[in-house]
Amino acid sequence: MKTLVLSLARTLSFSSLAFSSLAMSAETATDAVVLDAVTVSADFRNTDVQNLPEAVTVIGADQIEARSAKHLESVLSYAPNVNFSSGASRGRFFQIRGIGERSQFIDPVNPSVGLMIDGIDMTGLGGAATLFDVEQVEILRGPQGTRFGANALAGMINIKSKAATKETEGYVEAKVGNYNSYGLGAAVSGSLADNVQGRIAVNSNQSDGYMENVYLDRKDTNSIDEVVARGKLAAQLSADTELRFDYLYADIDNGYDAFSLDNNRTTYADEPGVDTQDTHAFSLQLDSKLNSAVLLEAEITTAKSDTEYSYDEDWVFGQYQFNYGDCLVDLGPCYTPYGYNSTDQYLRGYQRNSIDMRLLSAENGRIFANSTDWVVGIYHQTRNEDLTRNYTWDPQYTSELDVTTTSVYGELTTDISATSRIIYGMRVEQWRNDFVNSFDTNSDETEDLFGGQVTYETLLNMDHLTYVSLARGYKPGGANSSNVISEDKRTFDTEYNNTVEVGLKSSMLDGELVTRVAAFYIQRKDQQVKQTFDSQANNSAPQFTEFVDNAAEGLNQGIEVESHWQLTHQLRWDLALGYLQTEFVDYSFHQKDENGDPELIVKDGRSQAHAPEYSLATGLVYAINHAFTFSIESEAKDEFYFSDSHDEKSKAYVLWHARIAYQQGPLQMALFGRNLTDQDQEVRGFSFANDPRDGFAEDHNYVQLGAPRLVGLEARYTF
């Protein structure tokens, strides 16, 4: 933590110095960087982020552009207390305020953080979260029990792509960069007929990746090959009714050569894995004003995805070349009798269908003496997930999960004075979970769940809004698939999350300084914890078994600060700062010691995994003149535990990014650099014995590293 604190101080000091130098020259520039009003679409009603009484970060197209970001994981640091686990693959799962999953292997996962893309549920399928032609990313922190239900225990990420327009518009975009990276995209929008608009956007992103496979003499075994297409139609059926159709296609065919014995970017695998996703998803949305009192919103979605996640488990194929010990390069490849050859492959198919219908009060529909707006709705989803696992050392494993959920929900917003109101929300959900596998596990359970919130907000004056809320979220229990764990661990209970949040949203200096501050306290009841234990048989390859267990309780608390300051007409400063404390309460488990005997491991008081104490993102955007814009950013994270099973930690890090853009008429060109200092950042890690050099006798901490220095050139032509 000390390292990060010093880094934060240096970062903020640099920003202060930059203010004075840049502001002096800003007065002579002719163009301005301006603060625009920001609307959140993930709420029941489109609401200005400054008027929404909860912690929400909205990442707009300008911020996405400033990062030259191609995927969601590149912009998550804009939101305080948000983390992700990816490494050499795209992030599938995310963590908010220390809550969230990190990976998926055999068992099905009920995620803690939901992911919506244009109204389509893509939770747990983060590979499709590309950012080409995206209008904004909304990150709602805290349980979203009323609006989204079971998969939003910690929060929700909502990606909104650009809408179809009446006026004809479009652009083409190209990029090149190091690691043989290149991309090409195009978008076009306009009227197709009277009262009918359409939009189509297609983007391809390619790269060799930054891992070098010495065994195969290749530098593309961790390649990126992503093609994403979006199609939109909007039709105004009448003055009060609009019908919208969205289509999402994602063809993700990435390599996955991730593991290194020396925790660097050099690998020795003979069979590198892959990380693929093929998605076809549709949504049909109807918005209608039935009369002056009632609005109708309805949405039907369907999404089908096929994924493959595979990797080389042995990492070295028994023969390898190292430059130390008894294995000298000049003696040729070094052979170990302990080597083994093993691959692990997970083939999953997903099918999700949903219907959501709600009624909302219009201008003449308020109740209780015209004091209260209301929302009432019903939601139904079917979810199927089938798995085939092919593992070298075990027979083929198969499983199938069917989830059916039906919810009713509602919300009341009551004015109690000219400046204060109370919001009541509740969701009641029936969750049915049917799971079977080739281990003869057969679980068919039905559970009634409920969540919601109560929020009190008040305007201190026209520039300051304060609120306090109590929210309850939930994540269903389920069954563990393993046949080697004890009977009492074959199932786990539902986790409930009770969150108290206090916040202040302010607009100062005639709207040139916007701030959002939130403090929260979370009590996690029956906290679901993923456990991993070594199930390796004597003299066999390393093998691990995962299962979900319940801790009696967990505590998460912290503070979040966001600020956007228009220092001059040409200069803007952005800041996102998070402070987080987490701990387990009354949690312990048994694990084998070095002799293979049971050992009690006590985790009371230890921090939870992937919950850095401090996180920071800060940046300056400077309009040099009418043609040139310069931005410089820094993001930092404190150390954090990789897992709840072991005590290995990441290292704190600070990254620097910069971009200079030139625009003349419809043409824009930009030179960008990410991680300019080529800082190693450890984003995922685990501890076990997999080194043939010591006969697999010693546990080692293995990490996956985030991207090294990336530089490139982008060009866009708008028409």
C-alpha cells in the first residue's frame, strides 16, 4: 500500500504542475473542451447522472476515444472500486467494491456483476464487450435488486451503442500499432423510409499479441482476432409509439498462450489454448404512451453464444530450454523425467431468452394526490448452459444447466416536500435451477428471492443533491459438480447483500466543476466463496478441484470520489478515486498440508480477493488549438489478493497513457500510447507446484500480466 500511496502522490503532484503550465497557454487557444450533461439510460427513466441518487459512473465516447479503447476492460479504471480478471484473455467477469467472480471452469456461475449490451443480457460473456461505435458505458455500483435481480448483487455494467439517426451520417476508421496490430471499422446511419431509421456498424480488430512461444518459435499464439457487427432499426409507428430492433454479432477467435514458469511473457507450450466466442443476439423494444397517464415499455431478447476456453496445462511439454541451473543453453534442450503433456478444454453453449414488460406513470398518472410516480413490471427469462470438458487425464465431462426465473417488480418515487423525495423499490423473483452432469449430480431446486431499496434524497440547493439509501441484493445458491468433495459441500446457499450508501452530488463554479462522492457499508450474509484445493494423486500431474462454499459473513466498506473540472475553456481534469476495505467474518476451511493431512485454514479478518484498497484514474484533456487535442492519463491500483484460497498478492502499479489528436474537417488522426512506461501489472494469479525443474515439489506463485506498452496510429473520416 505504501508504494501505491507514494505513486498516487506523485501522480497528483504531476497533475497540479500540469494545471499551471497548461492553463497559462490555454487562454490563447480558440477551441474548447466542454462538460456536457450526462444521461443514464439503465434507470427506469432516463435521468441525468447528477440527479440519480446512487453511485454511477458514465464513460462517454470522448473518454473511450481518449484511451483509444477497443474493449470494456480498457476503460473500467474510470470507475472507482471496479476491477477485472483477465490477463492473456479478455475479461469475462468483473468485480465491483470487491464483489465478483474471477473465472469459470467446470461449475456454472451466477455472476455478481451483470453485463447488458443494448438491452441484451451478456453477463459472464465479457468478450463481446467491444467499444466500437459505442455511445457510453454506464457502471452502476451497489446491488441492483429492483431493476436487474439475481445477477446484479454488486452492480451492473450497461453498454449503450450509438442510435440510428434520421440524418445520414457515418465514418470509417483504421488503426495500426505494435505487435502487428491493425483494425478497420465503419458505421453508417440514416433514414430508410418515412419514420424508419437504420444503423449498421462493423469492426475488425487484429493483433499477434504480446507473448512469445519459444518452443513453437511463434509470436502469435496469444493473438487477437475479433469481428463485431451491430445492426439497428427504429420505427415511429405513431406520435406516441416507437419500435426498435437491435442485432449483435460477435466472432471472437483469440489465442490463449498465457502461462509462463518465470512470470514473464515467454512461454514453452506445445499446444497453446484459445479463447473464442461466437454470439448472435437480438432484441425488440416497444415504447408507447398509452395515454396521458400511462407509459408502456416492453422488450423481448434472445441470445445464443458458443465459447471455447482451452489452455496448455503442462506449459513445457517435458522438453524445454532454460538459461540457468544444470540446464545450460549451450548443452541443448534440458529433459526432465517429470514432464507431462496435458491440455484442458471447455466448450460451452449458452441460450438466453427473456421478456420484460413494464408500465410507468406519465405526466397525468401520478398517484397519492399527485405526489408519486410509479413503475410496475414483470420479467421472465430462460437460460440454458451446456458444457463439454475434454481433459487429458479424465474421461469427457458433460453438464447441462437450465434456469427459469420469473420476477415482478415495482418502484414508487414520492415527493415529500419541494426539495425531498423517497424512492421505494422491490423485486420478488422465483428462481428454478435444474442441473445434471456426468458425475450423476442431479439438482432441481426452486427458491423465492427478493431484493430492493429505500432511498431518501434531498436538494440542499440547486447545485447540491444528497442521498442515503438502503439496498438489498441477492445471488442464488446452487450445486457443486465435483464428485471428490465431501457431501456437506455439494450445495451452497444464497448470498444476500445489505448495503447502506450515503452520497453527495454537486455542481459548482457555474457548472464547471462537477463532483460525486459516495460512502458505503456492505454486509454480505452467507457470502459465496470459491475454493480450490489440490486433488493431485501421488506421482501424477497437478490437478485442482473448485467448489463454492459459504462464509458466514463478509464486510465491504469504502469511499468513492469522481470529479470533472473544466479548468479553462480548453482544459479539463477528470478524477476517479476509490478506497476499499474488505474482510471475511467467521470463515475457515480444511486444506491438505505438505504431508497430505487435513489442515484448518482460518480466514477471519483477511481481505477478500480482487479488492485493492486504493484505485485511481486521473487525466487532463487539453485543446491546444482548433486542430490539436492532447490528453494524458494515469491509472493506479494497490496490491490485492488473487484468490480466497491462498494468500498470494499482486503488486501495486501505476500506468500512464497519452494521446494527441489532429482534426481538420471530417478527418481526424491520432497518435496514442498506452502503458507508456511499460509497467508490469499483475491482473491474475495462482499458487501451485507446476515446475519440472524442482520435480513439481514446490508451490510457486504464477501471475498473468496485463498488456505491455502499446503504441499506434488511428485515422477516422466522418461523413
